[in-house]
Amino acid sequence: MAKFSVEEKLEAVKRYLNGNESTRDIGKEIGVTHRNLLTWVKQYEHNGVKAFIKRCTNYTQEFKLDVLNFMTENGTSFNESAAVFKIAAPSTIPAWKKQFETQGISALQSKKKGRPSMKNVSNKQPKQASTEDSIKTLEARIKQLEMENEYLKKLNALVQNKGKSPSKTKRK
């Protein structure tokens, strides 16, 4: 679906409200479904032209609860509730409802989006732990190398003793 400007939406809504054309006819002409056009009409009826102006879509936990409570108390649909509370996409309300029913109130808390920042967060503690671990690993490595060194010395001594075997001794 193509994005429409405020003027295009307003023109389509006014054409419908004049009563001369149906939502299906207008929708076919501008390239939108009749359901979307009816959503625009509801939004326009509740909020006027302000309904089509984009705004921040970061909703608080309290706001989400208010929307869900309004729906249950008044028995309104998702589209009507979205129009009343100036929510751009009515499809977000069922997602909130499902989250609330399955995971509880904490699921409605806004979550940070995007990649986390690269700020240093208390690097001192991990360094201490890593230095203790690195000391232990280094000590283990030293011990292993010392054992290898002793082994090679013994091997070298055996090879030299084999070279001095009794068969090569001189006769007097």
C-alpha cells in the first residue's frame, strides 16, 4: 500500500462524507482498501485533520492500559479505539491486548529499540575478574611448559646415554 499525504487522505474522506461515492469506489480510484478508507473516516470524525498528522508512536505503559480499559468498558472496536486515542495503526491494539493477556502488565512496558550504545559501563569489575582468571591460566601454562621442558631434558639424556652404549667401549 502506498503512503498518502494528509491532503490526499482528507480529500478522500471528504468525498465519502459528501455521500456521492462509496468507500469501495474511492478506494479503487486512489489505490487503498475500503476498510482503510473507513478507518480514515473514523479518525477524521473523532479528531479532525489532526488525525492525519503523524506523531510519535512511542506509547507509555499507562496509555496502553487506558486504551485496553476503554475498549473493555465501552465495547469499542480496535478501529474506534484507535480513532479516539489518535493511534495511527489500529493493528497495534490487538498486539497490546495479546501481550497483556499472555505476559501481564510488564509486557506493555516500552522497550529500547536499536543497537545498544558503546559507553563504558563499570569496566573495573570485569577487569579484576579477568585478571584473576588470566593469572590462573598463565600459571597453568607455565606449569605445562616446565613439565615439557623436564620431559625434553630426560629424553635428551636418554639419547645421549644410548650413544654411549657398552658395545662401543674400548678394549684394553
